[in-house]
Amino acid sequence: MEMLKQKFKAQADKLGEEIKAILKEHGDTVIGQTTLAQVYQGMRGMTALITETSLLDAQDGIRFRRHSIDELRDKLPKANGGSEPLPEGLFYLMLVGEIPTQEEVENLTSILQRRSHVPSYVFETMSALPKETHPMTMFVVGVMALQGESTFAKKYAEGMNKKEYWAATFEDTLDLIARLPHIAAYVYRRKYKQGKALQPDGLLDWAGNFAHMLGYDDDQFKELMRLYMVIHADHEGGNVSAHTTHLVGSALSDPYLSYAAGMNGLAGPLHGLANQEVIKWIFEMQEQLQTKEPTAEQIKEYVEKTLSEGKVVPGYGHAVLRKTDPRFTAQMDFGKKHMSDDPLVNTVWRIYETVPPILQSLGKVKNPWPNVDAHSGALLVHYGMVEYEYYTVLFAVSRALGVLSSLCWDRALSMPLERPKSVTTAAVKRWLNKE
Ligand code: FAM
């Protein structure tokens, strides 16, 4: 642990110096123009954030420290006998910018195991909620209940020197990532499996153990969880969950508070909740059409009906991407390898052939291609995880790897309080009248 921490600090100090030099020489360099439309329309394309962990290209999709998803599947260490990357390896990569060795990943796995204890009051707090509560709400309540454990909050209250912020954030990050699978698994077991929580298996990796605690001991499901936890981890800094975590963290709210805030954003249907919406939409289509495998023609009609009701086609479109999401393709590849005859998975692939031309024909959808959420549910259903309201919790556990490693970078680089300027429409009118 100390080695990883020191390595991170050394990298952060080096980058901090480089940033200082860049700003000294180029601090006044203009990097773009902002239009009024951008300000009114969700700040699309406006560069306003620094995020070190990953970068999204509109055509090629996400790269984590310059590595594509395909490269990660190839280069990151695997579990014994497995072929999907271990998410601990991606976390390491995002933190220090290097692909770790098998041994470094194994060390990280044992660090996380040692830190994974969740106090019983956290489970009791979640249990106090009615069973009908949405799993994301239960999950965030669990995280908030754990906030009293924050090293950052305790040390800040004791008068911590600002030079130590990064170290306290680092400690909280590891503790929180270690504990999240327990909180998430508890939500699932309580809501869907009569409250029968399962004991962790200390011999398993982070994602494998999460699968085990959820109640899925199939080796293929564990592989799916490793892949799932890798591909959902980070999508540069401007998406709602990453940006919210960063924004709240900029007020020096501790990592528990910041991450919980970000996850409330992930719970929105235009963001992380889209994965539950996708499978719900397909199940409803199957029910209405009375078939498990609708034809392309039937799908087309159903899509047109969805659009005519003023709804979006879930799992399609993206604020930045302009091609098929490589996270979708990686899941398709997993499906082809492990379940090529599954009717639901085949329906997802038929939807992929059918939807883009329809969205294209509307003339306003900037990206008619599928995103990560268009595929994930069908893979989970294949292994029996049909409770789609739960899916965003899986996304949230994975997203912790990205947003919390970014938060470590924020504190290590002494990122300031974020506080952009806002104006009223009356003020905009005054500007325009002056011109
Ligand atoms: N189905 C129907 N209409 C769509 C659409 C879709 N999948 N995607 C975009 N549009 C519409 C959009 O509603 C807007 O219409 P209006 O002008 O009438 O309001 C128009 O096309 C232009 O939108 P855009 O510029 O192409 O997209 P945005 O950048 O505004 O929004 C998304 C991006 C993701 C919110 C949007 O594509 C969407 O609602 N998709 C469906 C929900 C979804 O899959 N979200 C998950 C995103 C995912 F990557 C994640 O965060 N996990």
C-alpha cells in the first residue's frame, strides 16, 4: 500500500510541477470560444475541466491513460484461469498511469480485502428503509451511513495541513472501494433474496468476490463482473457522475460525500439508469409482441411507437460519442463467446441493426449508435440476474474506480473550488442589446 501511495505521490508531484510550468508560460492562452447556445444547451463541447484518468474521443470512444478497452482486455492482469481484465489493474492504471504487473494487482487485491469491513450500523441503516426503495437510493444511503468513517473528514476537523489532503483522500478512496461491493451486495440480497446476506470469500479478487456476495458463483458470471467493472469505470470528466463527484469534492467534501453525490447523478435515466430502462423497454416489447425474439420489422414498429410517445430509445445516443461505443462492442464480443444463441442477447443485436437508421432518419439525433447501456442488461439476465432496477448499482460500484482515482488527483494537484459564473436571461438580453 505504501508503495502505491508513494508512487502516486511521486507522479502527482511531477505532474504538478509540469502544470505550474505550463500555466506560467501559457496561462493566458485561449483554447476555445464559448457560444451562447453552449451555455443554454448543456455546455456540449465546451472544454472546462481537467481529468487525468481517461479521455473520450468522439470516434474511437474511451481511452484510459491512452489505452483502449481492447488493449486493456489484452494487457491488464487476469484472474487465475480467467481471460477478462481485473478491475484492480485498471484502478492502478488510472491512479499511477502504468499498467501494473500481476503481482502489483494481487497486492492491491489483498489491500482491498483487508480494508473491506463494513460496520453493522451501515447495514442496519439500509434495513430501516422500506423494501420498495430503489436500489440506488439504498446504496447511496449505505455510502452516506459510512461517511462517519472518513479519514479526510476526521483529519480536516483536527486541522489537517492542506499538503496532507491528497493522502487522506487516498486512504478514503481505498477504504470506500474496498467496502462498496459489500454495501451493493447487501442491497441486492435484502431486496431480492429475502435478506440472506452471503459471507465474502477472502480468496477471490474484488469483482469475483462481489459476484460471489451477490450469489452468483458461476465462473463466467465472475468474468462478466470483471469486464463490467472495467468498462463502466470512467468516461472522462464531464459526464454527470464524474463531474458531480469532482464538483462536490472541490468544496473539500470528503470522498464519501463526493462519491454519494455523483451516484445520485448516475441514478438519472439519461445517465446510469439507462441500463435498467433498456431491459425494461425490451421486456415490454417482448410482452406486447408476445414473442421472445421479435423480428427486425417488429422492432422497427416498436421503436417508432416509442418515439411517437415522446420517449427516447434507451441505450442509444451520446452527448460526446459519435460511433458505436466500444464498451458496447466489448460486451457483444463477450456475448458471442459465451452465449451466442441466447434469444435476449440476439434481440439486442437485432435492435443494433434496426435502431440506428431510424434515429438517423429523425435528422436531429447527433449519435444514432448504441452506448454501453444498450447491452449490459441482456448479459446479466443470461445468468439469472433479472432484477433490472438493480443494474445501476453495479454501474455505481464500477464508477467508483474512476471518480475516486480522479478525486485523488484533484487533491494531489490542489484543484481549487469550482465556481463558474452564471447569468440571467435578462443579463444576456442586455449584452445582446449593447452589440
Ligand atoms: N432516442 C430518441 N431521441 C433521441 C435519442 C434517443 N436515443 N438520443 C437523442 N435524441 C434526441 C434528443 O432527445 C434531442 O431531441 P430534442 O431536440 O427534441 O430534445 C435530439 O435528439 C438531440 O439530442 P443529442 O444532441 O443527440 O443528444 P444529447 O447530447 O442532448 O443527449 C443522451 C445525449 C444520451 C442524453 C441522449 O442521446 C438520450 O437521451 N439517450 C437515451 C438515454 C441513454 O441511453 N442514456 C445513456 C447515456 C450513457 F452513455 C450513459 O450515461 N450511461
